[in-house]
Amino acid sequence: VQLQASGGGLVQAGGSLRLSCAASRTISSVFDPLTMAWYRQAPGKQRELVARITSDRSTNYVDSVQGRFTISRDNARKTLYLQMNSLKPEDTAVYYCYGQRAGNSYWGQGTLVTVSS
């Protein structure tokens, strides 16, 4: 499974961005059961879990993005999304998509999100 993240960029505080993560070199029977997630890593900080969505679309979020970010998935397109609203400068980070199931895990390359004040 290869994961390709996109959608990062520069945005002013209060703005919105939508990240996408497309899975390739896989088939639905592999992608659909995956628990998918978005992580982020800010300069000088450890990578942290931002949001996670299971195969049955149960979701959870880190407290700092609750109510502002929405994670979703489109299994038909084998794509994971992160809708980010009301962005804050502290959301500035490289965002990574991640998939996991049964001891197998997959990381996408990062996409940079920069929020200016």
C-alpha cells in the first residue's frame, strides 16, 4: 500500500484547508479494513496523532482540533480526507497520513501546512 498526501499549503489564521491521502497499489479488500489516521509534526516537536477513523467510520480527535477538524474516508476512491477549519498558527506542521491493520502499518509522505497569524 502506498499513501500519497496532498492539499497542504499556506493559509491565514481562521482559514480552511482540506488534506487528501490517496492509497495506491492496493485493492478494496486491503484498504477498506484499514484504520486510517492523520498525524502531524511541528518543528522541534514529536509527531502527534491528530485524528483517526476506523473501518466502520468511528472517529476520534486530539483535543486541540476537536470541533475544527473532520476526518473522513471514501473507500470507493481509496482516499482519506482531513477537513481543517478555523486554522490556528499552532496547527502549522507537516501532516502525515497513516494506515494500520493486523500488524501492518503504512505511512504517506508529509504535506506541509503553514498557518500565518
